[in-house]
Amino acid sequence: MTEVREVPLTEWLRALDQARAAGFAMLDLITAVDRIGVVEVVAVLTNPDTAQRCRLTTRVPADQLAVPSASSVLDGASWHERETAEMFGIIFTGHPDPRPLILREAPASGVPPLRKASALTERVAREWPGTPSGDDLRRARRPQLPPGVRDEWMSEREPA
Amino acid sequence: MLHSLLATREFRLAADPLVEVRVLALGLACCAVEVDAAVVAGILVPADGEPDREPVREPVREPGGGFRVLVVAGTVTTPLVPAVEAALGQRPLVDAVLAFGACASTGGPYWDAPTVINGVDRIVAVQQYVPGCPPCPEALRDALLSLAGR
Amino acid sequence: MTSREPRGVIQLIPDACTVCMICVQECPSWCIAIDSHHEEVSEEGARRPRTVSVLDRFTIDFGLCMYCGICVDVCPFDALEWQPQHDYPAATRSGLEHDTDRLASHGSS
């Protein structure tokens, strides 16, 4: 059973600290999800005695991606936050060591790789085998897009 | 630092009494677990578990020393390329290179990722591609025997 | 779908395929491709000929396939089936692409 709780950004560190004090002492991960316009920061903690889990989330507007760093509350948060920072473009304020963790260089597009706006260029460049053609194209009500590919990526594609 | 993390491990194929196949396994990602599953299943026998046998580290092949196959198991990511090249450069001579699983063969489900090399054949010539995500240990055995001409 | 089905290879039953393209469009790896054309079929008693899709070529690139089984699950006509064979390594990259006949032959051995 995983306990799931969404907390306001102002309560983020307090909620993590309370969870830790309640026995969820082991940090499994910190990551984020791009909800488009809003980025949801996720922390999963485990109680090592009961194996129960607790998932805490907080929502941050995509144009103000600043979240207080949990590294003062949870040992082990530092690396997760460094990865989440570079992958989602979030600034973890008060982080003791905010260097990138995995990416050797910033993405050429300027968009952090795990944000929805970051195009999977290979999927844009390669012809999708599911593209309707011939008679099917004339019948198709609207152009179909492959799963996981966004409209805004295709609009940047060079016309064939 | 990363360069020293990657090393090949040595095995012997236990499947066929008539052919001696030596396996050097370079595990890069989850498919490496399936190579270990082949050990658990008794398909591969760790070479260092047989101290009386001739070690396969010698850089020069001896005639009749068995068929030697380098098995690359797992995703080749761009940051790993120098480490993979270093590991390949240090390997003993082999008769064939085997790409084990979709990632080593083509990039697999990560073919769209900007940080994934679409197949280890971009780095080293491959003689046998084993499909699967992951392939089962028996697929490794069959591919090794097929390479060895059995 | 049972959790114990052997995910060795995917067999195509060409006669069952109606070229609906659902498997191609649902495949996360983009490893399925279908070529087809349309034919008009006149049936006795029918006022107008019927247009049907005819399968020309069905390929699965097992080099890219992640054996998720979504294609097998979504096929409305049960034209794709799991088979236990695992022994089909290839000496070349393109040897992992199985065409209609090869896909149809899986399961017959």
C-alpha cells in the first residue's frame, strides 16, 4: 500500500520531514512529471520496518520552477534533485551542490530532456509506419500522430 | 574512472560436449542479467570457476583453444562509448562478436533516445544478432552454437 | 492474455489480417510495417462492388521489438499470436526483419 499525498509547495519540506519522522526514513526517489503548464515534483519514501511506501507530490507552475531542496531533510536527496534539475529544468533552492549529475552538456534545443516540449527528434525525422497513405489518407478525418509524439514537434519538421 | 568499471567476464558454454565455446561477456544494461540467468541455468559456466582450465586472457589464440565469442549485452549509451571501446580494446582475440538483445543489436526500444547508440555494430563488427527484450538464456546458447557452426 | 505465455516470437496469420493498421499504430517501438492495396470485390446480389484492403507485405523488425505484446493484444482479428520459438539469431541486422512468409511460418515447426 502506497500512501499518496499532494501538498502545497510551501508545505513541501515540512511534509517530507513529517513523513521521515513517521518512519518513512528511506528516500526511494525524487523525480518530476511534466503536466504541461505545471510540473509535479514527486518524492517516494519507504518505511524500512514495514516496507510501506509514501508518495508525496507538489505542483509547481512551469514558469516558476523553484522548489526548496530536500537535502537538508533527507540524506540522499541531493543526487535525485540534481538529476531532476537537469532533466526538468527545476531549480532546487538551497541545494548544497547543484552541479549537473548525468548530462555532459546542456541540450542543444535548450529544453530539458524530460519536458514534454523536448522533441524526440528521431521520432520526428523517421517516417512513422502507421502514417495513413493512399486511400486511407483521404479517408482519415485528421492526420494521425504516433503515440508519444506531440503536434508541436511535427510542426517543426521540414516538409517532405 | 568509468573506463575501469567495464570489464568482460569469462564463461564456457556447457551445452555441447563436441564444441568448446568460450564466452567473454560485456554487460552494459539489463540484458546482462539474462547472461547471469544463463549461468544459473547451467548454460554458461564461469571460467574462473575452473582453475585447472587454461585461462582465456592470453592475447594470442592457440590452435584448438575453442571458439571465442564476445557477447555484448545491453544498451550502449553515448557517455559509455569510450568505456565500451576501452573494454573492447582490452579483450583477448575473439572469433566473433554477438549482439545480445534488442539494445545491443539496434538500440532497441531506445532507438529514439538522443543518448543511445543504435547498436553496438556502430562500434565493432557484429557476426550474430540475437533478438529479444531480453532474449532468453536458451536463445544465447542456440546463437553461440550456431556461431560455432554446430 | 496469460502471464505464462511464452514470448518467443510473434506469428502472423495472414488470412486473418484485414490491414486495419491498429497493431502498427499501437506499437511503441515502431517495429511493425504493413504494405497493402485496395481492391474492389463484386459480390453476387450486391448493388455496388465492395472495397477491401489486401495485405501485400507485413514485417516485424525483431531487432527493435520489445516483446511487449501490445500488437497481439490489440489485434481485433487474432491475426497475431505468441509462439515459443526463440531460436532465430541473424548474421546481419536486416536478418532480424521477418516478412509475411517468415512470420506466418512461426508456430508451424
